[in-house]
Amino acid sequence: MQLILSRVLGLAFVIIGFLYLDPRDSTPTHTLVLPLLLGAGALLITRSPLAVALTGFLLTATNLNFNAQEWVTRWAYPAIGIICLVVICKVGLARLRRRISATHTHRWQTRQQKKP
């Protein structure tokens, strides 16, 4: 039940974000708050922090402009990109450690069988 509730809440976030988002408007609500709401909705729907972080990193990387007059493009997008990159690295290292520990026993048994 909790999974369904979180997915319905995520869907509501996505619908609200799509209904109110105006790509031509350069106010912080339309350039920062609503895209973050869409990302939060996607996270609640997919339950995949890596997918949301990778998408967020790619979107912020394509929209970087350090010469922009708006603070969102100049400061918030790089900060979000760095946060997404940290999440990507953390999830990647956790998966690597799980993979190493999962194959450790098998490798150890194989080495013990090869000894005379």
C-alpha cells in the first residue's frame, strides 16, 4: 500500500509540474522549482535514485551557463549537477562493493580447490 501511495504522490508531482511548467518563463519557479518537483515525482514513481541523478546531471550539464544573468543558471544548476554527480558516484561504488562481496566467496572456493 505504501508503494502505491508513493507512486500516486509522485504522479501527482509530475502532473502538477507539467501543468504549470512554462519553458519560456525564466522565473525561478519555472526554471528551478518545477523541474525539481518533476525530479522528485520521477524518484517517487521509479524508486531509482541513480536514474534520476543521471538525468539531473545530464540536464544540468547541458544547461550550464556561467555567464548568465539569472542566479538559477549560474549557481543552482552547477550545485544540482554536483549533488547528482555525488549520488551517481555513491550508488556506483555501493554497487561495485556489493558485486565484489558477492563474488568473493566463489573466488575463494575456486582458489582452495586448485591448491594441491
